[in-house]
Amino acid sequence: MCSWFTLNNKKLEEELKVKIFDRTKKPIELSEMGNKIIVQAKKIVNEFKKMDDVLNNKKEVLKGQYIFKNFKS
């Protein structure tokens, strides 16, 4: 495991105040809380992708040529 990964991981664990990895096992495994964090992170990523799709679709709707006519009422 590279030191960049280890340092960032420890910072994240400190920030969240939980152990994400069980370092007593070889190879290192996700802890129970680490597994829960991964599940939530996947949900967040999926929701972000949905939001991005909505924004991209909105941009597509706004593209093109629009013709406005003056209607008499």
C-alpha cells in the first residue's frame, strides 16, 4: 500500500472519528463501519451522476433555435 493512500486514509479516519480499515488482518480489510461508508459513498456518487445527467439534459433542452412570434390577443 502506498504511503499517499495510508496518509489520506488516516486523515479521513481522524476526520470521521471511525476506523475504516481493520489493520489487524493481513491483508488489510474494510472494517464494519468501512463497509457502511462504502455503501453510502456509492449512493452519493450515483446521486451526483443523476444530478449531472439532469443538468446536462437541461443544457440540451436549452440548445437550438427558438422562434418567438408576436401573437395578438
